[in-house]
Amino acid sequence: MIKNILKEVESSRCSTYLSTENQESLKKIVSDTTMLNVLEKISVDNDLTRIVDKIINDRNFNEIVKQADLVKDEYRPIHKQTLTKDMILERIIRFINCSLQTDEVNDPMVPTEYKHPLVSGQVVKVLFSGVGSEIDNEHFAIVWETKSNRDQVVVIPTTSLKPTTRETKNFFNIGKIPPFSKQTVVSLEQLTCVSRKRIVEYLFNDGRGNMVQAIINQDQRRRIEDGFRVTLLRQKTLLDELINQRKDYVPEFINYSVQVKHLHRPIRNVSFDSSKLITKYQLFNDLNQYEIKWHRTKLNRSDRKKMLKSWAYSIAEIDPISKSVIKDRDTKQQELYRQLLGTKII
């Protein structure tokens, strides 16, 4: 119907009452089959008619549509990745969907706190809508700070441990959190504050049909606190000690299976016995004392540093064709450790 009306107006004397600019616009519309089809669809669809009316009469709505129309594929040269227009618009839609959620409170008449009480250390699923390389889409996260009467929640995003996960001082494995079967890696560099409106899941299936909370244990909390000491307080890790001290020597752990897990953790009470070439250190919240024996190495300082980093940041060895794991992370790390000790001068 709208097609015929527009054509009649354009061909009749009625069009002479329009400004020259509008006459030209009308001619373009009438001659554009695609545009006519779009207008026809709008005219018979109440929702589209309402939206078009909003675009015309609501300044903010009009601006949102204009800005959305400017969105295009974004190439990120450093990462050699492209965020497509669709991906960016999906992020905008996620933001709007979260904003549309209503606050769930204990008493709508006299609200004093939010429903779904949260505790520090609890795992939740959060719907992020990040910009650029910010965390995006649904991810598990650990609640770190929360109050029952506040909307904002401080969370630490997490991911599951994969064979190619490279652990660092602010991205590390804390083990399994029941009821989840996979080991959890925390990303302290993505620490952020979110609205409760972004939280989409609070309880998780324990495998027996029960919906339960997932909460970290004390050892996992201490490991995260160690991560904050390094990331926020800039305290030195064991790896820093190994790289920057005794640069003509390579380290041998007295208790390898335990101490290899200390590489990215902060250390304290460090002492060195020059007569025995032994370093002693402690972890925070740990009264045990650990020892490192030093051996002179054939490596030059540059190669020594590279080998130490390769060992500390090791990942599983993957077959490039089948993508299957040839050597798991622990095996590969032990192999690199033996190679490091193989450079000592006897």
C-alpha cells in the first residue's frame, strides 16, 4: 500500500508542495525498489512502525541508531585480530539486555538488600560486554568483594585450565572448585566491578541433580592473595629471584614437585649461604622453609635467562596436525628442568 501512495504523491501535483530537497528525496525513494520494500514492511509491522517513530521523535534513540550505523569491522594490528561489526553489535545488545534486568530485592515495598546473597569466594557466571580486548560474553568469575545492599560486585574472571594455558604471575591455576570437574585459572589482570544485573547464574549442578554454591577453599584464597601481592603490591616472585640473582648459576630445587608450584608466587625471608651456595625462602602464610641449591652453569647469561623463562612458562607439547597432546604440561616442564640442570659444570 505504501508503495502505491508514494508513487501517486510523486507523480501528482501534491509533490509541488514539498521543498525541492524533499522532492528529490521522494524521487530517490520511489525509484529505489529496495527502499520501497523496506518502507512497505515497516508500514505493516507495528513493532517496526513504533521503532521508526522512536527514531524520528526520540533524540537519544535517534543518536543510538546513528552511532550503531557507524559501527564497522575493527582490525586490531597488535593482536592481528578483527572484531567484526556483528561481534561489536552483539556486545551492545548484551549491554542493553543486562540493563533491562530489574533489581531483585528482598522486599519490594521496603527493600533493604538484594536477593541471591553473595559471599566472598563464591563462583558465579557473569554476562560481560567488553570493549576491545576486555573480557566479553559469559564467563565464570569469583566474587571477591560484595555487600548485601550494594549492586556492584568485585569479581575475578576465570577460565578452565587447558593444555596450552600459559601460567603467569597474574594468570594461574588454583585447582578444582567443586562441583566443577575442571581446574580453574584466575585472571587477576581482568579484575573488575560488575552490576548484579550481569550475574546470570549463582548455583550449579553437583552432578546428582542438586543445585549448589561453588566456593573456593582457604588454600585457593591464599593463592589468590599471593597473586594480588605480586600484581598490585609488586612483590617479587620466586622466578624473579632465580632470574636476577646468581646469574652464572642454575637452581636446583630440593623438593621439586612442591617448589615448582612456587615459581609465580611471592617469597619472603630470603637468605643466601655463600659457603654452601644455598638460598632459603618462605612463602606468605606458610611457616615452612624451602631450599635451592645453586650450580655454576655453562650457559651465558642471556641463554640462562631464556631457559629459566621457558621452563617457568612451559605449556603442553601439541601435535601441529592432529592437535593432540604429545606431552602434558608437567612432563614438558620436568623435561625443561632436566635440560637446565644438564648445563651445570661438574
